[in-house]
Amino acid sequence: MINNRNAQMSYEESLMLLDIQKLQFAIYDLALFLDTHPNDPVALYRHNMFTEQLMQLRNAYEARYGILSIMGNESGDTWRYINSPWPWER
């Protein structure tokens, strides 16, 4: 059965998810580099900058489309994660 939610994903939502994936990849890649070059100021600056950008983008995505993972930023007096489409249903 094809999930209708996937077919209904907006162009803007898919671009936001792609940007989240790009930032996550860059952060992990820089973290691996920093494991062997811990004193590289440029790599550390970029890691921190990308981490901040990712946090802002995830917060914007979750406010608009729902929580991405169980580790998401949940607020309010209800547990919204169970009511949103699961991350693999997006």
C-alpha cells in the first residue's frame, strides 16, 4: 500500500528535510575530522556553525510539520509525537 502522506509532502517540506540531511552529514563528517585534528579552529568553527543551523532548521521544521524523532523538541501538555506521521511516513 502506498502511503498518501508521501505523495502529499510539499516541495518546501522536502527541501527542508534535504537541508537537514545535508547539515547532519556535514556535522558528522566534521566530527570525524575533529577526532584526528582536535585543534583545527576552522573545522571546530564550522562544526559549531552547522550544529547551530541544524538546531534552528529542525526547530522550524518541527514547528511546521511535526516532530522528526523521539528526541525532538516536545513542548506543551500533550505528547504530539504519537499523533504525527512517523518519520518514515513523511
